[in-house]
Amino acid sequence: MSVFVSGQIGEKARIREVFSDLVAEGWRITHDWTTTDDLGKVLESGDEASRRAAADITGVLDADVYLLVSDNKAAGKGMYVELGAALAMAESRGAPDVYIVGPMNHASIFYLHPLVRHLPDVAAVVKDVQDRRNLKAAES
């Protein structure tokens, strides 16, 4: 299973914990944006900012599952763009499955989109994805 995980850039340590949990389940992270520096001067460099934006969107497009960690303390920006990309892809091609994990500290109207599934933690996402895949296989 491939997954893209969105979160607030200031909470990279938290996102890395989520990565670790998913990798332990055998999942593949499509793009690890936590290895990059914080934005700071990156926005002044059009080439680097462009490369990072493209890598993030490609990560979303390559994912079977999109997961947004919503318990961020500071409001995010890029994570909502990534959520929009995931929802657009889910609407147009039926994938990725879109999940939001945790309390919605900085709610967006798109958290309430009908394709979004809200679950309390990563373990619940893994179980839900497995259950849904098993159900589809049984129906085939």
C-alpha cells in the first residue's frame, strides 16, 4: 500500500512517527517531505520551491491512500493544497482513499467532504483500509 502523509511543516517529528507506524505495517511512503529544511529562504528560490511543490503533488498522485494528520498546533497551508489534490484525484479516478486522523484543530470545510474518512489514529486507518480491500476482494 502506498501512502502520502500531510501535516504541518513545523511538526515533522510527529509526521515521522506516523511514517514509522505505516512502514512497520508494510506501507510505502510516496514522498518524505520531512527530510527537507523548513521553508524560510526556500520561498526566495523559485527553483527549489517549485521542485518541492512538484514533489509533494507527485507524492499525492502516486498514493493509494492520502492521510492528513490534523492535530497540528499551528495552522498549515501546504497540507490543505495536498488535501485538495487528493480530493480532486479521488473524485476523478476513485483514488486515493482520503483520511483525516486526529482532532481537527484548524478545521477546513474540505475536512467535511463526503470522500473524507475521519479516524482517531493511524492504526484505525490501517484497519479500515484492510477491511475495505478485503470487502472489495470478497465482492469480486
